[in-house]
Amino acid sequence: MNWQPCDQRYEKLTYRRCGNSGIQLPALSLGLWHNFGNITPFSVQRDLLRTAFDSGITHFDLANNYGPPDGEAERNFGEHFLRDWKPYRDELIISTKAGYGMWPGPYGDHGSRKYLIASLDQSLQRMHLDYVDIFYHHRPDPDTPLEETMSALDHIVRSGKALYVGVSNYPAELADRAFSMLKEMGTPCLIEQPKYSMFERWIEGGLTDVLRKHKVGCIAFCPLASGLLTNRYINGIPADSRAAHDPRFLKPGAITPEVLSKVIKLNALAEERGQKLSQMALAWVLRDPVVTSALIGASKPEQILENVQCLQAGPFTQEELDRIDQILAE
Ligand SMILES: NC(=O)c1ccc[n+]([C@@H]2O[C@H](COP(=O)([O-])OP(=O)(O)OC[C@H]3O[C@@H](n4cnc5c(N)ncnc54)[C@H](OP(=O)(O)O)[C@@H]3O)[C@@H](O)[C@H]2O)c1
């Protein structure tokens, strides 16, 4: 029998308007960067996606190079899509990106019109989709004129292969120019996707002002610092954790005594607030309405269930925010 999602799925999460667009995104979105490649059983991937949707998460984020190997997360998502998701396509916001190396030669990387359009065509094929909801340029390309990259995004929307466009990892000044160009072309930027967590606060130094000025939404990636901002590593490195079993990006060496000391203090503050550290870290990212959604990863369905409760402890007091700043500055 076909899978039936939970009838109460829209009663569990809040939805936040993305900039001044017509789109609302769930406060939490699920990214497929890890745990959707060839090292994760298909049944685990299926359970993660189903749990997310049953919890009210309507947005799944991919990129051409998510795996391993490159392209595998989109291929797997495409298989899940055919089995579970096709009847629910209009309830989903599916995004993908291009900007990192995907195929050999000079046309499989960076920000040219040639690369972006070809890459999206490949992504759509892998995912068995006619269109994506959001297509991103994944990272700035200093060697391609910004006009070329932005006009490729505009073209992609006009060709019907994406409904909206976004940029990722663009610093404030570049984002400012990109947003103005896209607006002039008639394809306003829906969203920027930057890295943002208690441990990575660069967006507060200018980008959030640019987002507010242009009324562009923001989806914060790695809000849990890939698992550091949870109780995962407080008593060592568990064998099933990312740092142990898939240390492509989160290396065990990143879990230093200094980091752990902050995590332990933040964990105590979270307990005082009556929540888990993971939940407090997500609520903290969402404390500013300029952040539309926190883009989490998960290796277990229970993590998603825990994370979707992140706003239940209520807003932070100024004293709590000051204490967090103090701990982070130590
Ligand atoms: N645009 C870009 O350049 C870019 C770059 C990177 C990522 N992203 C996007 O951001 C998404 C999220 O990145 P991320 O996976 O690093 O995000 P994250 O949410 O910071 O970290 C997710 C990891 O934290 C652990 N975790 C999650 N919930 C937990 C809980 N309740 N308790 C304990 N541990 C928990 C899990 O690690 P374990 O595996 O240890 O269980 C999980 O895989 C990606 O999938 C991708 O869509 C975008």
C-alpha cells in the first residue's frame, strides 16, 4: 500500500514568510547534504524524509554535488520521489544548486550560464522533476561577471525550470548587487542561503542588513554546526556520529576542549530553559525574523522529532541572550 502522510502534519510547525514573497517556509527545513548518499541505507533515507514531512517540514534542500558520490543525493531523492512524493509535489518546496565542480573540463564548475543551465537540466533528470521550486547559485564566482550568472538565473525562471532563485554564500556587498540586478531583470531573489549558527555569526556583520533592505528571505545552513551544537559530543565521539562515520567535513579534530567547554555551558543554559541544546541552538538562529528557516540535517528520525519542538520553550530573555554571547566570547 502507498505511504500515507500524517493528517495533522500542518499543526506541528510554524511557517514564516520568506522576505516579501508569497512563499512561506517551515521554521525548519531538511537538507540532504549528508545521509542521502551511497553510505546510508535507502530505508533510513526514506524514514528521514517521511518523518520530516509528517512533522510539517515541507522544504527539502539539495545540490548537484550532494552525495557521496556527487549527484547521488539527487538520484536517491528522485527514487524516493517516485515512490512516496509524487502525489504531494504541490505541497513541497524542493531546491537545488550549482556552483561547485560537477564534471570534468571548463564547463562543469563555477558560475557561467553554460554550467548553471546544463547542471539544472541534469538535476531535474536525476530527481525526476519537471521543475524545482528554488534554484541557487551555490557560491560566488569571482571570474564570471555577476551579470552573466544573474541573467542565467533569470533565464532559468523564465524557462519554467525553477519557480524562484536564490544565492548561497554570497557576502553582503555582492548580495546587494546581485539582488538589485535580479530585481531589475524582473526575477527578484527569493532567498539567500548562508552558514549561520552560534559558532558562525558572519552574517550579522552586514548581510542581514542587506537582506532586510531588499526584503529577501534567509535560510541558515548548519544551524547546529553539523552536530557540535547538540549533546552529541559531550561524552566523546559516538561511533554513529558524523565526526566518526563521515568525517568529510566535520573532522574529529574540530571537537577541541575549547569548543566542548562552550558546548557544555550552552547545554546547561538550555537545560535551564527546559529544552535540549539542539533546540536552543535552532531557536537562537530563528530569534531574528530575517531568518526564515533553519536548514538542518539529520541522521535519525528522532533528531527531527526533537528539533521540530525547538520553538516550544518560548522566546529568549535579554539576559539569556547576553549569557549566550558571554559563553561564545570566552
Ligand atoms: N549552501 C551551502 O554551501 C551549504 C553547505 C553545507 C550545508 N548546506 C545545507 O545545510 C543542510 C544542513 O547541514 P548540516 O547537516 O551540517 O546541518 P546541522 O543541522 O548543523 O547538522 C546536522 C547534524 O547534527 C546532528 N543532529 C541533528 N539533530 C540532532 C539532535 N537533535 N541531537 C543530536 N544531534 C543532532 C546530526 O549529526 P549525526 O550524523 O552525528 O547524528 C545531523 O546530521 C545540508 O543538508 C544542506 O542542505 C548548505
